Amino acid sequence: MTLFHLFLVAVIQGITEFLPISSSGHLILLPELTGMDDQGQAVDVAVHVGTLGAVVLYFWRDVGRALAGTPRMMRGKIDTPQAQLAFCLLIATIPAILFGLVIKLTGLNDTLRSMTVIGWTMLLFGIVLYWADQLGPEDQKTDDWGIKHAIVLGLWQAIALIPGTSRSGITITGARFLGYAREDAARISMLMSIPVILASGAVLGIEVAADADARLARDGVIAAGFAFIAAFLALAIMMRLLRSVSFTPYVIYRILLGLILLAIAYT
């Protein structure tokens, strides 16, 4: 891959991974709309590693709390805030893993990667995000996150395996419906992304490990670096803006892009 192609893929992944506008949808659309070759799974793994590094660095205090509580959680003791956070992240990840296996084993993952599907999910889930953001109460904080809400948000997160839905968008939507303030909803969503990205990256990594070579390794390192920078900047900007701005700008973008994609798909 050329340096420009790597840069383009990495920046798209980095920016859209944590904004509620769907990274998978944009990456699927890239070769369709530009005529470029598909970037392949090796680069997918690399950009996932880059975005994972960005969210871990940005939320390093929360990540440290979860890691500190993991040994206690593994012993079946959920009696500290750290252990509860680790357990909630684990619980919230299970539905996405199970749904992902169903999609992969049934072959639906290829069927869902279409412009029509992405257009509809962009449009419909953008409207649902607006509804949740405007009507959802703000009486819950991140520290209130418990097992019941982790299960609910885990089910919301599983829906994000449909391209165009947006993992961050759908979990933020679910959190807003549950009453979390915008910044807290985004924070929980970003923390939930860590085990999901780890799981998906591990699966993709196993699939491409046998075909790895020096060229792929070089491309992967470059893509991961670009994705890390783009993701960290996008995450920092979004979290800062949420103190004074709603999710409406992202909703408008989703609706406009969805309408354009549906117009292209049906004509």
C-alpha cells in the first residue's frame, strides 16, 4: 500500500472509531467510493491497535482502576469499585462477542457490508441518537455504572456489529436513555471499547499471522502510528466539546451521509 493510502485508512479509522459516526461503515465505503483496493485485514489489525492505544492513554486512570480490580474480580469478589468496573466491562463485552460469532459463522458479515445497509443504519441510528440525547435525563454518573446497566449497554453494543451503526454511537445512545450525562455516557462508551477492540484485534491478528511478512509489518506499524494520533486527537476534542455541545452535529452528519448513500444505492 502507498503511504497516502495507509494514512487515509488510519486517519479515517482513528477519527471515526470514537466519534458516533461508524468507523467500520467509513472503511467499507472507502474502496467503494474511491476505487482504491481494500486495505486488508493486516492493516485493520494495525489501526485497531493504534486506536486502542489512544483510548488507553486518554483514560489511563480508569484503565488503571479496572486493571487493579481484575485480580479480585477473577477471584469472584466484586466488592470494590475497581473490581466492579472490571466486572462491568467484562459483562458488557459478552453480547458483542456472541453476536459476532453468530454473524461470522452464518456468513452474514459479508451480506451486511453493503452501501444500502450502511445508508439505513447511518440514518436510523442517527435519529435514535438525537432522540436519546434530547430526551434522556442526566441523573446518572460514571460511578453509578453497575451490572444491570452493563448488561443493557452490552446488548446495545452488540447491535454495532451491523456496519454503519457505530459502536460508540449506539452505546452512547443507550447510556443517554439510561440517564447518563453526555460526558459520562461517552466515557463509559470509550471504556467499553477497550475489551471489544482487544477481542476483535486478537481474532483478526490470528487470521493474518500466517501471511505476515516484512512489508505487511512495515505497513502495520505506519498505519498504527497514524491511527493512534488521529484517534487521540479526535477523542480529546470530542470529550472537550461535550462539556458545552450536544451530539446534534454528529446526528446531522449521519443523516446527511445516510441520505446520500441511500440515493446512490437505489439509483
